[in-house]
Amino acid sequence: MSGNPGSTLRALSPTPPERGSFPLDHDHECSKQMQEYLNCIKLTRGENAPNCRLLAKEYLRCRMKNQLMGKDEWKNLGLPNDAEKTEK
């Protein structure tokens, strides 16, 4: 018996990761940003402090730049857009 159900043989084709999952950073391209963010979360005892959100944004920016996740708008990631910070 073969391990392939049915009588047809098909080549497996890779699919992109589901939204919310992304490849591991094997080359540690964004380890510094990740560690800074985790340290901030630890210092604020898990609070979603503004300075931690800025560090999260830097981490995600690094991941997008290094193609470790798909590019997305900040508002979709729950983070403010820098361009929207205008003083009145």
C-alpha cells in the first residue's frame, strides 16, 4: 500500500502561512528588537504600555523588512500609523 490515498499521485505544493503565523527567525535578524520588546513587557508586568507598543512596531517592521511576515498596514496589526500623529 502506498501512503497516498486514492489512485492519483500529486506533487505537494507549499502554501503561504496562515494569517497570524509566520516563519521563525532562524538567522536572528530581528532578535534584538524581539528581546527589547519582551524586556519591556516584563518591566511593565504585561501592561500594553505605549513604549512597548513602539518596540512591538520596530519588531514587526524588522520582520516585514526581512520577509519573515507579509507586509500589512499598522492599523491591521493594532498599532498606530506614524503619519496619523499630527498636532492640531
